[in-house]
Amino acid sequence: MSPLREQLLGTAITYIEAHKNRDVDALRAIYSPACITTPFPNPSSRYSQTSATMSTW
């Protein structure tokens, strides 16, 4: 393999690995316990809105 081809291949592999690491870091940040929240912080308000809406039918 020519030196230029080896250099290009090495650069491509480094680029791919860097992007894999970036994606893994992003997923870790998204799924970390500090980032996970409940969709409805106050569930009682959701149920009261639902029952109020249904009672107007």
C-alpha cells in the first residue's frame, strides 16, 4: 500500500472513531439519570384535566 493511501486510510479510521465516540457520549448524556424526567411532573393535574374534559361531553 502506498504511503498516501495509508495516510488517507488512517485519517478516515480516526474520523470514524471520533464520530462513534461523539455519538456514544451524546447517548450517555441523554440517558444519564440526571437527564431523565417524567413526562408529567404533576400527574394529578393531568388526571383532573382529563376528567374535566370528559365531563363536558
